Amino acid sequence: MLATYFDYRRHPVRLPRLDGGADAVRHRAAIVGGGPIGLSLALGLARYGVPSVVLEADDTVCTGSRAACISRRSLEIFAALGCEAPMLAKGLAWTGGRSYYRDTEVFRLSMPHDENQRFPPMINLQQCFAEQFLVDEAARYADLVDIRWQSKVTGVTPGADGARLAVETPGGTYSLDAGWVVACDGARSAVRQALGLKLEGTQYEGRYVIVDILLRSDYPTERRAWFDPPSNPGSTLLMHKQPDDIWRIDYQLRDDEDPDEAVKPENVLPRVASHLAMIGERQDWEPVWISMYKANALTLPSYRHGRVLFAGDAAHLVPIFGVRGMNSGIDDTHNLAWKLALVDRGLAPEALLDTYSDERVHATRENLRYATKSTEFMAPPSHGFALMREAVLSLAAEHAWVRPLVNPRQTSAIAFPDSALNAFAARSAAFEAGPRPGEVLPECPLERVDGMYGHVTDLLGPCFTALVFCPEGAVPADLQTALARLARGAVPFAAVAVASRRAPGATLPTAVDAGGRAARLFGAEGGAVYLVRPDGHVCARWRDGAAGEIEVALRRAVCASVPEMR
């Protein structure tokens, strides 16, 4: 990808010269870091009409593959932001992979995928492309997303009603005030360091060299992993196909190798050549990008510190195995955007932002739990782990019961069953199927309200959504009245009927579930109501759709005072 370089633009200041001056505007939200996490958050806030300024130290999108896989959940989020189309067009979809012990296949990975899904389980797309597509989408919101390139944040001064940032630019330094600051500035977060905050968890000794090579090959797109391959004895090696004939190769360094020497081309290229020869790749190839990676399983204990919040690698570092790094950060922004927007607009108390921290710290710990298992298998931290892995791999070729232990455990959406925003959990016991409070909506094809073919996720907008399942399309009058009242309220809310056909005179927009597939998936054959958060998580569900309870659940979901929950 040919990089686009972005010029520094001088911004209005309150003092005659920039150096030592202050930004002329107090911003509602400042986002530190213009990578995929910061840009996704800016676009998320723009959906709710909340402007933000994005401060990025670099002058272009990143180089190299870096984060190279985008999950189905992230694609659903990008679809909500309106930028999934170029990613799908450029990315390479895949559903499975193979694992080898030496040169013998021992495990076949198959990720969940069926006819209900709108998106593949995973696409391979270099981070540089993802960032550029997000920048392109942000250009459509020039009045709401102000990206300031070559603007490095060097200091943070928190206050009771916001924070002041020190910003270093080619034109000098200036200060910028914002009501809210969100640190999306990566693993070496300047904001985190400025506040004296420390990540907690485990730092692994194992290191991986990451190499992007240009290679024209017809091999299909799938994840391939080799343990102790003949081409690189004692190492673990991963290989992924990327767009534009780029192949990403990750290989583990042995304990006795010097990391500084290991990334020199004269040491990298022979190892890559040896592996390509082993797997039968005979075409000419050339290196494009070389880097080093060290696995860490770390998180901040809290992602909210007054008016400063953290997301992505600034908040947590997750091992790459299972592609949870960038994808978990994208999910952070989808959780945060609607909550910060409602608080900023005065529609919810600041306590709602505490639930962002609670839920996403929980998600990180779940991601770390799975990623740690994968990391300890990919790069054993002790002799005992190494012996266990060798035993599993040697048995897996002949014994099916052992093979699940080789499973790399790819990323998936995290549920929040204990979220403070869930309501009427006891009422969920009446359901034999469907997402429970705290879970993400499952995908399913529907005929959209405008007569076009779509999916369940197409029904969700930047608002709370009530999905009213009514087999014949007729919504009870008292429920219609309650839903209409909520739609006129301050908190963004909409309701959609899901029925086998559109009933004559229906007052609610209706999505047609002609074959009843969605009703069965949601356990709603006889009717039900699901209240869904703007980020796609269910916060309550009812068999009978009690009109008064929907308002109670909505108020709870925005941390407003509510009557006692039953």
C-alpha cells in the first residue's frame, strides 16, 4: 500500500502565536491516537452527533500488517460505522486453518459459520488498509471529526470537569482543553504514563519475528501453524495470506537468540527461505516489512480515571494468538461511544461510564484467559509446559480426543451476564432459546422494512431498539402506546416489529421473518420483546412484552434511577 501523508494544519489559538498558546475551542471530546481504535471511537461518537478532535503523532497511517485479522464482531461494528464495504472488498475471508507438528497435520480449525451470517468469521486485512478506510469514512464527517496529524500529546492535566492536554506540533506547542479525553494511543500510551498508571498481569519471555513478504501463491486463505517444523527446528511458525500477494509469517525466537540480531535481514531471510522451500513454494519472493513482537497479558484495573478513559492497547495488551488485540479494542469503542455520547449530552449520569470500565475490564480478563492458554501452548513458559505440549502434539495425529487441546481459540464476542445494565434477568428463564441479557444479538437474515433483504443487525441504529416479535404482525395496543412514548423521549429509542408478514395498518416498522427462522433463533415463536443496547447487547427480554417494564429496563440501561427490579 502506498502511504498517504497528511500535512500538519495550524489550528486557531487564543494567543497570537502557537508556541505556548491554547486552542481556541474547548472540545467536548479529545481522542489521543489516530489508529483504528481512536478513529473507530471518533466515528462512533459522530453517529450520535458528538464532535471530537483526534490527535495523532504520526503523519500517515501505519506501515506493515501489524494487526492483520478482522473478526466478524468487528465487521458488524464497522458496518454500524458505515465503512465495512471497502474492508470486505479488499480483505480475504477465511473460516479455518491447519496446525502441524513438524510436518504432520494434527488439527483442523473450523470457525462457526452458517447461512445465518452476514459476515465471514474472519477476514485478513493489513492494519494500514483498515486505518485508511476509517480515515476515508471520517472525511465524510468533517464537521464532527477533526483529525490533527503530527500532533503529539506530551502532557495531561486532569480536572474536575475535563482535562488539559499539552500538544507538540511542527509549528510549536499548545494546550487543548476537553470535557472528556480518551486515550487510544497504544501500548506505550503517553496518557497512561502521564497519569502514572501501570498495567498489571503477565509479561512473557517468548519473542516473535513478524515478516511480511511479497509472494505470488495460489494457496488458499487459511491460518497455518507449525510446531517444531523441520525448516525452523525448536520454533513455532504462523503463516497468513494477506491482500495484494502479501504473506505474513510470524516465527518464534529460541531462548538463546539475540532479538536485536534476529530482526536483521541477513538472519530473517534464510529462515523464511527455508520454510518456503519446506512447504513447496517455488516462486520468487521479497521481504516487505520486518518487526518484533513480545507477548503480554496486561490490563489496567480500571479504564476510567475521572474525565480520562482508556481503550485498546492503551488499556490492555492481549497476546496476538486468537487475534484479540485490535478486535478487542474495536469492541471497546463500540461499548464506549454510546455511553460517552449520552453522558456528554446530559441524557445519562457519569455512572454510565463506570459500566464501560466494568464491562470491558471483564471482557479483557476473558480475552486474556483464552489468549494466555494459547500463548502458553504456542510459546511454553517452562520446561513442564514444553513437555506437555510435545505430548499433546505427538498424540494428536492419531487420537482425536487430544486435538481440541491444539485449538487456537479464535476471538469471539464477550457477554456481560452480570452487567449492572441488565434488567429482569429472572424473566429470561421462560425462554428456551435466544440471547440472554448481556449477550450480543445473534445474526439472522430478514426482509427489511423497506422490502429489501437484510439481517437482524440492520435493524439496529445509534439508539436502544425494541425488537417486538409478533407472529401475525399485530402489536398489542398498550405496547404500541408505550413504545411510541419511549420513542418521543430524550434517550434515543426505536422499535421494530419482527413478524411472518406485515399486518395491515401496522404502526411499527416491520421486518418480515417469513420462514420463522429468527423467531426460532430468538425463542420467540409465540411472541417476545427484546430490548437491545446501541452496541448490540441485550439488556432485557420478555415473553409478554409488559409495556411498563420496558421503560423500567430502559432507565436502568442508562443508569437512571429505577423502581426496584424484580
